[in-house]
Amino acid sequence: MMDPPNRGGPTMMLAPSARGGAALSFPPAGSPGRFPPVDQHIVAPEMTRDEMVRGRKIIAQPALEPHGDAHANLGAVIRLHVREGYRASIDLLTRVSEGSNFATDLSVRRDGTDPATGRRHLEEVSFEIVNEQAPGLVREKAEDLVERGVRRVFAILVKRGEVCEWSHENGAFMVLDPNGTIEDPCFVRPIQVRALVDGAVAEREAVRALERKGNPELLAIKQNAEEKGRDEGREEGREEGREEGRREMLLEVLRERFGELSEATQARVTTASGATLSRWAKRSYTASTLDDVFAEVQGDSGSVRR
């Protein structure tokens, strides 16, 4: 591990990165172009749990269950909401400043290469899950990210079940309304704030994101459901037509055998179920009177039918 960078000195040695180790010179703090490339690191990527925050080495510990569960939920929601042309990453190590090299839990950046630098784009939106982290450390990370150019920084406070966003004006994290939404150009639709802390809401929002994207599997499921509904509707219509025919036939038989029918009798027939119509139809040919057709009879199932 190299010594922490000296902001007053012009040169620092970098640990090996995907583009190879190098000795780079940076302008003094406060001067134009003072930020190092986002993917030049002073910690060894994927070889250590070390991070650097303002020159201090921080050990990024493995997560406890609350943090890990929240991380999985967050990734599922955000990944599916990212629109074409953007990319979501988990634990993406970013060179935030000369002395800060750390990874937020989840970030969203433009896809491809930044033409101004020839390297990957800086993330535009980042999320930090806060379970055991010290509040001061989370604040420092937010300040450094914003100074570097990250547009929006969110923190998910696991123990409180709250979602916060860093406020440029207040210089602090502000709690968001759980019933509100997060809207951003990198998302295909607004995301309900509660989805970032509630798994059931997260699943609902994920499905809506897939629907907005026109996911072919989801569209196929919807199409099959609609076709099934139409088929069932047609079958129900045919069955209703058959029952209507049985009603008309029964009424005609009853009129021929017993004369004009009262409105009450007609209403009784028109509201009867298919099974009841069949039972009455069988009796209508042998019954001596109209009352015999509708008489109480010990039914097929052993219960008295009326």
C-alpha cells in the first residue's frame, strides 16, 4: 500500500490498475483539471478491501445481513430502471479525488467511453447503503462525489428504513418522502422511494420498469393472458347463449302446457341457473300442474331444492 497522497506534492505512485501502473503528476488542489482519471487507483482493485477517503485508508468490511439484503434489493430495482445508454454497477471503484478512491454500493453512469478522457464515464447517480458506517464517513464520501461531478447521491439508512438524498443547498442528507418518487434522466420511469427499502414494492416497481421497457418476455405473458381471457370470454358467451336458449325453450313448453305465464314465473325461469333449468325442463313434460314443475324435490345431491 502506498503512502497517502500529498496534496502539496506534484507526483504520486499509483497501484497497478486495469491500464497499468504509472507515475502521474497532478496540478495542485484548486487548479483546473486537478481531478485524476476516474479509473486510476491508489488502492488495488479486486485484490484488497482497502479504500481511501481523503488520504485515510478505510477497510471495506464484508456486509452483515441488513446491509447485504438492502444491497440486493437496491440492485434489482435500479438495474431494471436504467434506460438504454446508461449502465448500473455495484461496488464500482472510482478515483474521486487525489486522496479518495472508494466504491459506492451502486452507481449509474453513461455507457461507453467519455470522449473527453478516453476512459469510462464518471457515475451520474450513486447510492450508499448505511448500516454500520459512521455518519461522518458517509458525509465525506457524499461531499467528495459531488465535488467530483456526481449529480446525485443517495443514502439508504437501513436501521431507520429511510432514503435520503444529498442536498447541495443544505450540505446534508435530506430524508425523502417514502410515498414520493425519484425521477432522473437515466431512469425509464419514476421510482417510488419506498421501493428502495421495501421488497414487495421493489418487485412491483421492477415489473413496471420491464413493462415500460417493452420487455419481450413480459409482453408475451401479457399477450397470452389476454388471449386466454378472450377465449374464456368467448366460451362464457357461448354458454350464456346456450342457457338463454334453454330458458326460451322451457318458457315455450310451459306456455303450451299450462297457458299464459305470470311475470313472476317468467322472472323465475330467466334467473335460474343452468342446472335448475335442466331439472325443470325434465319435469315440464310429465308434471300435471305448473306448481309440480317448480315443486320442492329431494335433489340429486340429497338436499332439498326449491
